[in-house]
Amino acid sequence: MLVNSQAIKPTNGHTPAEDAPRRTVMFYSPDVDFCVSMRLLFQDRYHVVTVSDPEMVIAAVREFHPYLMVVDSPPTKSMMTRFEQIKREFPKTQIISFYAPQLNRANESRSTFPWVDAAFTKPIDLAEVTRHMSEMMSESS
């Protein structure tokens, strides 16, 4: 299990302004390498929280109140139940889901992802996801 919200010092020498408020983004994936990669990629722009244990997702959302949650996990019934609970308790939290292409059926997408604000098929286009995240994060700044 990985639940981490500690800052890792960037290796490029860049450090964000200490007093600048940053919105929280939470990444959930059972793949710890994905979590670490996303932390390294986005830590200079956002306060990043990573979770790799599905049983800790709700607790982490309650603790850190992320503005945006990015999920790299199949849309199982238990995951959809977690999304529904998050949206009920934190309606302003936006959710992005990454999912396998075989689930990309036009008439299934809305019923499969009713609690998700944006969905991207794998393999993801990181530039597109980053742009979309920036737009979502700045919507009500």
C-alpha cells in the first residue's frame, strides 16, 4: 500500500514558491510505479497525493480533499461505488479515469462512468491528459 503526500525534491533544481497555494491532485493506481511517476511529473504544479491501496481511496479523499482525482484502475463495481461515495461527499472533486480500450463502447461509456468527469483510453496521451488536467484545475480559480 502506498499513501504518500510528502514532497519529493525535484531533481531539476526547480522548487515551487513555498507560500503559493497549490491545489491537491490525488492519483490512485494499484501500480506503485504509476503513482511514483505521476508524483514526479506533477509535483512542481500541484500538491500530489498518491494511493495504491483501493481500500484507502475514500480515507485519502477525506483526509486531503483533492480538487482532482486521477484513477488508473479498471471500472469495477467496487470502484464505481467508491466514485459514487466520493461524489456524494465531495461533489466538487473531479474524477479522471484511465481505462482499457475494450471498454470504449459509445453506448456504454456514460453508464460505465456515471461518476467520472473525464475518461481517457489506454495508452494515454500524456500531453492531452496534462492539458485537460490544467483546464480542470483552473476552471474555478
